[in-house]
Amino acid sequence: MKALFLAAALAATPQPAPSPAAPSTPSTEAASQSFLVERLGHDAIVRMYAPGVPALSRDEKRVAWYLSLAAHAGEEIAYDQLGWDTVALKRLLEGVYLFGREGHAGPGSFDAKLADYLARFYGETGNHDQTTGQKFVPAFTPAELEAAALRALKAGAPLGVKDEAALKTWLGGLRPSLFDAGFEPQLTSKAPPPGQDLLTASANTAYGRGVTLKDLEGFQEKNPLNSRVVKVDGKLVEQVFRSGTSDGKVPRGLYAAELSRVSAHLREAAKSAPKDQKAALEKLVRFFETGDLKDWDAYNIAWLKADPVVDANLGFIETYVDARGQKGQWEALINYRDARENRVMELIARRAQEFENRMPWPDAYKRKKVAAPVAKAINLVTSHPGPPAGINLPNEQHIREKYGSKSVLVSNVMEAAAAMKRLPLAIEFSRTPEEAARARQYSVTARKWLVAFHEVLGHASGQVDPKLEGGPSRYLKEYDNTLEEARADLVALWHAFDPSLASLSPEHERIAEQMYRDFLVEGLTNLNQVPEGDAFEEDHQRGHHMTVSFLMEKGAVKQVTEGGRTSWVVVDSGKMRAAVGELLSKLMVIKATGDYEGIRKLVQDKGIRFDPKLRDEVVARVRAVEVPADILLISPRLVPVVDGKGLVVDVKVRHDQGFIEQHLERSLLGRLTPAEATRVAARLAATPEALAEEYRKLPPPGR
């Protein structure tokens, strides 16, 4: 599971003016000068760097290239999972941006409003905020959009309509999805309004329109991770995500065309991959063909055995968007190893059994033989959706317990976020100049240690009652992800003062103290992510708020207001650690026994509601120091170099691409074969004009 959103990652004071060259060192102060590309309202577009790509071998570069193409080929699956009209809206907005703009982008112009909305649409994978789940609508009007769409149609945009009348009919059908904030307003609703349930109040497409929780009672899904349940002639039908096999023995399923393209790119990557990775990629292709979860397990086991320099997380993985916590969302994170940041990861992995033995929960739920986890620092070259600061996979409990897991700290994501968010917040919410000075000195390291513990130990720790058939998520339902993210954070807080960390720094206790303070600052500034209402919907935020509320209830943390400035303060580190241990033990027992009512009560009582007056204060203070509410990351741009036969002989990395242009290029390449995509990318100038010429060559989309 993912450790943290970008909003929760580290930060330093933002600086203007991007540079096309990657920073020579990862230091926060130096890097901050080149990360910020532009402001987008209260958000920011930020550049992510991949300085290690030139040092990769030719085969490693080929693997990175074709894995990135596989990531692009699956992106529209993710858009489709987040809204019934989201893919159509994406194609419409792209066509208008490339072919229908007016030609002047001054403040308040249609072009400016379109660019702002499209950037956010790309950043959120649709028209719902990924943190709050709330829908956002454009500043341009339906009339402005219609005029632009007509211009685009006349200019040759591949919109998939034959004439103006058909275009207007199409636009009319999409109007509620695009412009009506009250139409499908919440991506995932865990507190549905009267008359609706978790499914009918959610805008995502995990279940067909009209499918209710009551309908699912007694319905056994064969593919709970990779399927959509719909009604056909009044009966429930499970539509499995699969491409089908070439011999026809396994029929095509939902997303067959997209998964066929994904598999074609994976086969190309496998040609240059090391033996163990090749075997894993072949098993992943098999899973995409059959959709059989036994094939998914086989892939994950093979993936755990392989430890290549260039690696990937590809498939239907995280279940946060599904209110039931069952359906996996398309994810694609392509990365390579970063040796610079491996010390803390290696230490935790090496001593994983010792740390497990010292967990505060009952011995019955401690793992007696911890499989040594693969723990490393990485840099991302391609990511969808917006990348986390750390990852621990696979999520399947039965595989974790028998085969272990891979845990990674995502260095270049943390560096980019470090340049923009966390440190100015730690300083703003410090009570004294001395606290601010300690934040400057220790926050970066404290955050890396928290993410490392969260991933290497947090998600991989503990064992559940063997009677819990199907894993804890089957029993904990909509509260499973909330519990798991809180539990992983608590594991980090519990071990923060471990004496073994002295080998990493003689000031390890100061770093641990900073980790505690920063955890509270993060909890307080999470309020900035929910500018409306008085409730958290997102799982990480619910888990964090539940933890802070529990610590306050135990007297380990208190709220202090001085001169109109509110802080959450550690009363005593020892007392806080004891309270951390108490809640951690409670959560592990709930997970191990599948105690739905136990976690429901904890989350409902302590994890959801907050004081909107405090939120308003936090929002004002965050905006006063000009810290972005959210970060939209531009990935490095990989550019293949091909020989006369079209074979990839090298891959260059560039850091000068715009955010919208990058997503337009991904959309284009994702619809092509490996050879076509490579040929186009090798000669493509990533400008709107060059992209428009390539888009004209695409067949009209099947809407």
C-alpha cells in the first residue's frame, strides 16, 4: 500500500523559475530553485528529476522505455474507473486544447481557463479531487466550450463525431458531468446522504449504475480485485478486466483493447529484461490475458523474487477508490534504483525480525519468521496516478506472510515535494524560533525515516488469524484502508526511538522527536486539504486524524492556541510513545480478528469530524506562506533513440516538458503499438503544434 500522498511529503520554501537541467545534488535548498514550474491557483506544477537514467545500461533503458509505454497504454482504464464520462471528457478536452483554442491566453480568456482546467483534470485523473473526492467544474461556460469544439471539429480534431449536429448532441450529453457540481458530486462516498448507500452515492465506476449494497448481499465475486459488477436484465454480472487469450479459450473482457496494448509493450520489455524479471513480466501478461487472480498471485511471487535495477508496479492494485475496499485501480509506477538513499531502508530490512519481535501487540499476531523484505530507494521515471512518497507491495496478506514484500522510498518524489511543501509548514506551525530551527535541521531526515518504517515494517508486519478466510479487507470493508494506513504510521512512531538508529545518526533521538512533531503538523495541515465541510473522506487523512484524536484523549498531545495561532503539541515523548503503542496494539488485534465493529467505532468517533473554524485558520495560515495545497508532478520525459531498423539503441531523459504537453504525449503514445509509439516518440517535438499533427493521424476514438 502507498505510504503518503504528495500533500503529506516533505517541503522547503518554494522558489520560482524552472531550470531544464536536473539539480546536481538532492539538497532541499538548492533543488527548490528548479522544481517549481508554475502556480495553478492554490496548487503548483512541479518538476520531478531522474538524474540516474544516463548511467543505466542499454538493456535497462529499453526496459524502462517499454514499461513506460505499458503505463501509458493503461491510463485510460484509470480514467474510466473514476467516472462514467471521464474518458469522453478527456478526449473532448484534448481535442479542444489542440485544435479549438482562440489563440490568446491572457487572464480570464477561454484559453487560460481551458488550460487551468485541463491541467487539474490531468492531475486528478478526472474531475474529482483525489484527496477530498469532491467534484470540480471549469470556469469556462458551456457556450464557450461549444464554440471551441466547433472550431476543433473544423480543424480536423479526431473527436469521433461526423458533423456539427452530432457534436452538439454529444456535448449536451456530457454537460451534467462537466458543468453540474451537483451531478455525481463525490468520487467515493463513505458517508452517503439519506436515500443512498456507499455505492449509489459514489461517482466512480467500480459498480454499475443502480447496483446497491443490498444487491451484493450473497453475491460472490470471483474477481473482487479486477472486475466491475453491473446489472444485466435485472441480474448481477461480473465484468472481468482481461484481454482474453489468442486461442479464444479465455474470452475478451472489460478493457480488452487497452490491456492488449499493455501486454504488447510488456512483451517488448521482457526481451531486454534480466531472467527473473522476464519471468515475472510473462506472468503479468498472462494475468492481463486471463484476469485469473491465481495468475496475479503467480506474478506477485515472481515479482518478489526479482530485484532488477529497473522495476515497475503495474496492474489493478490500490483499493482506496472503491467504498467497499475491494476493486483495484489501475496503477503504473516505473522506476530505477537510487543507491544514495538506501541506508535506512537496508537497516530496517536487515533487522526486520527484531523490530517485529518488539511490536506492542500480542505475540499471537507477531510473525515468527519474517521473510527478509526487499527494501530500497528508487526514482520514478513514469507514474500514474500521482506518485506516493513510499510503497509497500503486494497488498495480498497471504503472499506477504509467506513470501515477504518489497518496500521502497521514492527519492525524487520526496525531493520534489521537499522543495515545495513540508518545511515551510513545519516552520509556520512551530511555536518558537527554536522549534523552527530544529525543523530546518531534522525534518527531512525524520520524514525519510517515517516513510521507511511505514513501508518496510508497517504494511509488512503482523499476521492475522488463519481463520480469517480471504484476508482482513473482506471483513473490515470500507474501513480496511483507513486502519492499514494508520497502523503503518504507528509502527514508524513506535520504533522512532529505537537505539539501532544511532548507527545512522548520532542525533537519532532529536530526529525521532522531530518525527513526532512533524506528525502532528501533518495532521493539522491535512485540514488545508478539505476547504469545505467538516469531515475527512480520504483513508490516509481519516487514519491520521483518528490517531491524533486518540493521542489527545490519552493526554499525550494537546491543542494550544497562542496569539491566534493554534498548534498541536507533544506533551511528553515517552507518554506519546506509550499511547502510540496502545493504539497500535488495538489496531493490530482488530485487523487480525476482522473486527468490523471495532474499527468502525474508532474511525467514526475519532477519524472523521473536525472543527471547521480550526480548518479556516489553517487554510489562512498556509495560504499566507504561499505553500501550495496540492502538487502536480511533471515526470521526466524519456526519449528513445532508434537505429535505421527502428530498434531502440539508447534512451535520453529530458526535463523541459510542460505538464499538459506531457499528458497529451502520453495519451497519444498510449494508443499506438510498440513500434509506432517508439517511432513517433523518437522524432516528436513535444509542442502542441507537433502533437496536433500526430493526433490528426489517429483513427476517430470509439466513444
